[in-house]
Amino acid sequence: MTEIAVLVPCYNEEAAIARVVEDFRDALPQAKIYVYDNNSRDKTVEVARAAGAIVRTERLQGKGNVVRRMFADIEADIYVLVDGDATYDAPSAPRMIAMLRNEQLDMVNGARTTQIQEAYRPGHRFGNWLLTSMVAWTFGNRFKDMLSGYRVMSRRYVKSFPALAAGFETETELTVHALELRMPTAEVETPYKDRPPGSVSKLSTFRDGFRILWTIIVLVKEERPMQFFGLLAILLALVSTGLIIPIVIDFFDTGLVPRLPTAVLSMGLMILSFLSLSCGLVLDTVTRGRREMKRMRYLNVPAVQPEQHG
């Protein structure tokens, strides 16, 4: 029998967590529902336990820390990761799980669709579009809603996920992990609802947006070093060339180098450009080795099996 685990990271979700547990128990009666509390100051733990969830605690603050703990602790065949704010559609879970099993996928992403402005604020929409576009340009255009908190994942995905992020940038890591290893994935549209009264968003548009942007930059540096350091090398070379051209013209006209410090600066920038290119070439080889090791770790876990009919 396939074991399904619903993973719900929570922080101060007293107003919403009971509905989340009840909705997913109705949608997936065979699943175990785990609520991981992240130092809530309200009655999230008591309400979740009363609703019938298995409640555990992660002391390190941040959603990424909670996801890391959940992925490490819980053993299952299929994992459903969902936020504890009651904004995601529980009835979509069986459809997402069926797609994961029947097509032997490793992740099905729930792309949010809503007409409620309060549920999905314009600032969050724009930030999601911008960051998703950056990841798509660098790692592959396979997802429209990279920052969705609603995903169904296989065991081989979960147990090969390094989980290095601490906060809301964990969604970026989840997406890039699948793209980098070229896992079979899919994305389905799911309804997105407004929060219930008393539930407040923990996501800061600017603070968390900048943290996600920084995570993308770091991931590009680590997973695409040739692109990262190659672009840096080109920029340094262009600046160096722009500085040296007037000096070269003056030298051919007068035989003198009147701006020696600028010439030295230009040479220094060109040397840095070649050093950056060298770093990119070396790290690209190292990254390829790391990618092969991650791929082998991923392949050590059996794939999810399709449903047996008849």
C-alpha cells in the first residue's frame, strides 16, 4: 500500500490550521497529516492536535528549516507539501497524486489561480513572475508558479533534496533541484483562496523577495558557474577595454601615456576578467561532478509506481 504523508509547516496559524487538517483528511483519508510547528506564539499546536494531526516541533526559525526537518524525519512513498494558511485547495491533492503516480513523476507543482486580489496581492504576483522568469531563463522554463507552497513529490525527490535554505527561499530550492537534475515534473492549476479571518501572511514582499533573489544568484553561481563567472568576465573585459581605448589613441598620437593610473586599472580589470573566466572553467568541471553525484543519489531511491487497476 502506498504511504502518503501531508506535510504542513506552521507558524502562528491558529485560525487556519484546523481547516487545513480537516480538508486534507477529507481529500486524502488514507494519508497521515503532519503539522510541524515553528515556535508559534498562539494555540497552533493545540488546535492542530485537536483536529487530529500528528504535531511535531522545529526550533530553528524559518520555513526552510522546517522543510529540512520534515524531509529528514518522515518516511513515505508520496509527500504532499502545503502551507498551513488554508489558502490551497485540498480537493486538488488526489488529482495531483494520481498524475504523479500514473506518469511516474517526481514533482507536481500546484500553480495558483484566483480572482481574489487579497489572496494573491499584486506585489506578490509581480515578484513571483519576475523571480520565476529569472529561474526559467537560467535553469529551464517548466514552471509558471515557482513560489507555490503546494507540491506533491515522490520519495526519490524528497530524499535527494539537499534543503539548504532557511526561510521562504526554500520554494526556489525545491524548483531548481528538480530542474537541475532534469526530473520528470508537471504543473497543474489549483484554486487559491483568501486566508480565513485572523490568519496573517508571514511573507514580506520586499525582505523575502530580496532573500529569494539572492538565493537565485547563489544557485546560479553554484549550479551554472560558467554562466556566472563568464558573464562577470565579459563585464570586466568591457570596462577594461572602455578605459584603455582613449589611452591607446593618445599613445599613437603623442607616443605618451598621460593617464598611467587608468592604464594600470585597465590592466588590472583585464587580469581579473581572465581570472574570472578561469574560475568559471574550473568550477564548471567541479559542478558537473557534484551533479553526477546528486543524480546517482537520486537514482538510488526507487521510482513511484503507477496505480494497479483490476
